[in-house]
Amino acid sequence: MTVRVGVLALQGDFREHLAMLRGLGVDAFEVRTPEELEAADALVIPGGESTTIGRLARIYGLLDPLRARIEAGTPVLGTCAGMIVLGAATTGPDQPQLGVLDVVVERNAFGRQVDSFEADLAVAGLDRPVHAVFIRAPWIAKVGAGVEVLAAVTDPETGEQHPVVVRQGNILATSFHPELTGDTRVHEMMLAMVEES
């Protein structure tokens, strides 16, 4: 059976996710309407501008259907802005969020665009580090009880650990952009969640 993965295609780097998933032999397609969402076995919410993605999801009538599908157990991967959209809250001003991932996210936690960076990151469950691309990336400021932290980075100023990869049941979220490298393992983790369900 071919897995059908819908990639939210309102704004951001959804094309890169589609290309990576199709390279894995997955039937990946763009989602902009509730009807398109219904056809998905799993979902990806890509990086981009989280406020814009949330506002457009509201305009397109997708906020409630997305929330309902995820709460019903549909596996989802949220990357960078997608992590923010999935979250319960942010440390900054309110914005449209799905509230399905029990975390508080700090937007642009590493700084502005010029502070973007790459790092090799040990992720629980993977046999070797992931080369992670952080672009105006968030981190998680507060983690709920049911959220498993799979990777964290150390703040060089305070020495604090900040989660950047988390899983909560059928939800997987990363602060970085796994679709911008040739490493498909984060996407494969999400596909494994489809098999689990």
C-alpha cells in the first residue's frame, strides 16, 4: 500500500518536502483545502513564516480540520515554523496555532536570519548525527509531561539545554529543516509512525 502524505502548501518550503518524500517513493501532494487534507495518511507542516501559515490556514478553513485530524491520530511532522503552528503557545505575541503539541515555543530563538547556522545533532533513535540546518529557528521553552525530547542544543551563554526535536504520540517536530539536506531519516521517522498507526 502506498502511503499518501499531504504537505501543507500555504507558504514556506513545502516543495522541498514534496521532493524528499517523492524520492522515498511516497505519494506526496499539496494540501490547501479540507478536501485535500482528507486524502492524507500523514501530514507535513513545513517551515516558513508561522504567523502567515496560521493566518492562511484560518482563511482557507483548515485550522479546525487540521486539529481534528491530528487529534484523531494522523501522524504529522512539523519543521521550524511547523513546530510553532503545532504548539500550544509561544513566548511572544499570540498567533494562530493548532495547540496539539504540548509545548511553548520561542520564535527566532537563535536570532535573526544572519544568525542561521548548521550543526551535527544527535537525535534519539537514530544511529548517527543529523546535519541540521537552523534558519531563524525556534526552540522549545517549555515541554509538557507527555512530550519526549529527542534532541536538544546547549545555549552557549547560559549552558541551558533547549529541545529542538520532540515527539508526542503521533506528532514529531523539529526546530530545523530536514528537507534541506539529503538525509531522509527524519521523514522516515514520520513514515514509521504511519506504520505504527
